[in-house]
Amino acid sequence: MYLVVIAWLYVTVLMAVAEASSPTGSVLGAVLTFVLYGLLPLSILVYILGTPGRKRRMHAAREMQERAAEMESAAVAPPRDSASADPDAGGHAPGAPGASTGQPVREET
């Protein structure tokens, strides 16, 4: 895309130089030629064609902010109490049958 922009600006600069160096032309005409044929249309074109890239960057920045907020909230959250009402709050594996009574469990043969 930038190659087209540079090429079109080159063409409009040459048009402006031709306008300024012409015996019937003027510098004001050259400036208007460059602005109206070169800068104005190209600025609109670059803005329109750059919209998808801007949207992607905004979306990526929003996701990064959300991830940072999630990580910050996870780091600030207090550790869970092991004596809470949730039986799996300790994060340990469940005990074997009979482990709570302290008696061994026999396997049947």
C-alpha cells in the first residue's frame, strides 16, 4: 500500500513542478495541484485503508488491559482459608475410604 502512496505523491510532485515551471502556470497553481491531487485524496485513502489495522490494534490493546486487570485481581485476591465451608478448598486430593477414622482398610480376597 505504501508503494502506491509514494508513487502517487511522486506523480503529483512532478505535476506540481510542471505547473510551476510552465510559462502560463504559477506557484499557487502548483501548490493547489499538489494538495488537491496528492495530499487530500491520499490522506483519505490511507485513513480508510488503515481502519482494519487500527481496529486490530485497539482490540489487542483492550485484551491486554483485560488480562492485566485479571492478573492484578488474582494477585490481590486473599488466599482461601483451608477451613472454609467448601470441602475441596484445601486443594488436596480426597482421602481414601476409612482414612478419616484412622483404621486400615482391608481388601477382600
